Amino acid sequence: MPTLTDHPPQTAIFLAYAAIVLGILIVAGIALPVLTFVLHRPVRGVWAIYVSWLVLAPLAFGCIYLGRWPAILFFLLLALLGFREFARATGLSRDGPMTLAGYLLVLAAGGAALARNPVDASPGWFGLYMALPACAVGVFAIVPILRNGAQGQLQIIALAVLGFMCCGWMFLHVALLADMPGGMGYLLYLVLAVELNDVAAFTCGTLLGRPGKHLLRSRISPGKTWEGAGGALAFTIILTWLLRFTFPRFGPMRLLVAALVVSIGGQLGDLSMSVIKRDLGVKDMGRLIPGHGGVLDRIDSLIFAGPLFVHLIRILDRHG
């Protein structure tokens, strides 16, 4: 089976990222016992997060290493689980036909990423993928027509469209990276940078933020501060520079734009999902991942960062 590391440069990039993630897990595995038993800090919840990452990190790396099919199917599974959590939390799941249509459209997005372009046989049917939002609106609008119903249908259509767009179409842009030249490096960078951007925002907000002061969006996510957002942005800029081997054709300005897209996009995705959770009155969208909540709570930062990063790469590749 061809893998995303078939070419020597991609193999080197994969091994570099594997070493980085392994190093992070080792350092965290040493730091947590020190914080718990020596400094007596209340980090019980962090232990659950750490144990989850011991499972999630090898799983994600393994699927990416095995090739485009396992990688795309892995992200498709996450998209389906995320849509399931969204449907249950918002009440969309009570409408069986509309929920089924949502699942089928998420599968269609995954299928477009897996398919070959019929024009030039290149991997990934990008044109079809870009057309799916318009198709989705049409499909969701047809469901009430088929069942001859009108009362309350506008809200359920809006929920279905939002769920498909966020959990399916926008998030699954990440899977499209598997079809791009050098895509394995881009994919590893995006996932790692977005996750560390979240950690940096929390850490900088905790260390530099003042309780009750400089809140980023007080009514949406009271725990987030401007210090945390700024610290995460600065951290991601430095991280992107350190990981510049991922982008052999990127100069300083392009590296800066990539960092801005990932950091700002990641924080917008997190905040957008916080708007939904705050309106629903729930802390997490699910309970599948100990310490993290649900799948959607874990992938929310990729909802904006994924599409922005993919289209940035395509634009820059087109212009050399």
C-alpha cells in the first residue's frame, strides 16, 4: 500500500514530527508527577487529558503514515462522530430524515476527498467538494417538501446546514491535505500547530491573564483572555518558524501568514463552538474522550483553521 511517506523528504518530515510529539509526551509524562506529588498542584484533570493523548497521538500518526485512504477515512470518522454529537446536543437527532441526510452528506464530503478527479485522474475531486455546500442546502430543503411539512422546518434546516458545514465540510478540508504534494507534512503541521496553539492560549492566559480582566469574549468563553490569545499567536509564529522544514518553498512572509491563519483560525473555531455550547447550556458536546469531552470539543479548532490553511496552500502553490 503506498503511504504518505513514500518520498524520502516526506519520510524525514514524518520522523521529525514523530520525534517532536514523542518528546512532548515524555516531557509531559515527567512534569505531571512532579506537579502532582512534589509541588502538590491540582492537576488531576490534566492526567485524563494526558492519557487520552497517549492513545490519540499514535492513532493519528499511524493513520497518516499508512497513506491517503487510512488518513482520509480517519478524519471522515471524526467528522461523522462530530456530526453525531452536534445532532444530539442541538436536538437535530430527533428529526430522523434530516439527520440521515446530514450523515449522507458528510459521507459525500469524505467520498469527494477519496475519489479521483474524472478530468485528470488526480487524487481528490476538489471541484465536487467545493460544490457540496450548495448541494447540501438543496438536500436539506427537499426533506420538508418530501414529507409535506412546513411548521418549524426553518430551524431544523438551519441546524442541519450548520452541522454539516462545521462538522463535515469545513473540518474535512483537513483530509484534502492528504491529496496535495507534500501534503503529509502540511497535515502533521496543521494538527500539531492547532493543538499546541490551544495549549499556549490556556497557558499564557493562566500565567499572564488577570482574573476578570481583559477577557477575550466574556459572554462566550469567560476563561479566555486577550493575553492568552496574544500569547498563543506569538507561540504559533515561533513554532511555525521552527517547523519551517515542512515548507521548503516558504519565505519568512509566507511562514508568518501560515502562522496567523492557524492561530487565528484555531481560536475562531474554538470560540464559534463555544457560542453553540453556551447557547445550549452545556459544557461539552460529548463524553467520548476522557478529559477532552467529545470529539467535537477536540476538533473544533480545526473547523476554521482547516479550510483557511488548505486554501492558503493552494493559492501559494499556484503562484509558485
